[in-house]
Amino acid sequence: MEKLAACATAVESRVEIDGKIVTSRGPGTTMEFSVTLVEQLLGKEKAVEVSGPLVCLIPDSSINLNLVSK
């Protein structure tokens, strides 16, 4: 980790977008990661459409898809 400190910044988000790079924390963020990729490639409307049947909620005002509770 020390070697990365000079060129990387640790973040707490479950899915992170940096320019054209999308990454996530691990296997537990698969659904959010997938919906984020759909949004980046096909737009917010399509991401909302495909996420409907999934067991995750998308915040209305954020591209960064963190699970939210109702």
C-alpha cells in the first residue's frame, strides 16, 4: 500500500468512477458496479430501467451508486 500512496487515493465509496475508469470494492458491489457500467455506456434512463428488477436502489441525484435504504 505504501507504494500506491504516491499515485493513488483511497476512497470509501462502493463504486468509484474516475474518468473512463470504473472500479468497485469487491464482489459485494457487483450489482452497483453493473448498473454503473450500464449508466456510463447507455445513460441514466437505461440504468434505472435495468436496475428495477434488481435488489438495489439507485439514488436519484448521483452517478455513484451506493446502496440506500428506504
